[in-house]
Amino acid sequence: MDGNGTSQILVRLRDVLRDSAVEERDWDAVAPETTIESLGFDSLTILDVLYDVEEEFGIALEPKQVVKTRTVGEIIGLLQQHGA
């Protein structure tokens, strides 16, 4: 997928993360290299976010795969692998 597709996924993913977050932050600054932990999500809360991501993108992800992700870019990669 091209950089533009990645950018579009990132924008949509930021919205989902923003809606699920408990902490306020500059969501426009969230980049592929941003760590999930730095956003305030641990392995349990990221599973809650998983449902919202699946709804937004209309795909199903394996929870085991999502829990292993460390960065926003890795989530984007999973979404791309599943046709987002």
C-alpha cells in the first residue's frame, strides 16, 4: 500500500484511539512510530480498542496479534494485511 493509504489509515486510527483514550493529548502528533504504551493503552485496554478498530475498518483482527503490537505503525500494518 502506498504512503497515501497509510496516511488515510493513520487519520482514521487516530480518531478511534482518541475516542478510547482516557488522557488528553495532541492526537495530530501521533505517528506510526508512536508507541501504544505512550498513548496510555496497556494490553487490556488495547483489547477494548480492538473492537472499535474492527468496527471502524470493517475487519476482524486476532486479539493475539493486536496485543503484540508496540507501535501505531504495527497496528497500521495489521490493518493493511487485512485489507483496510
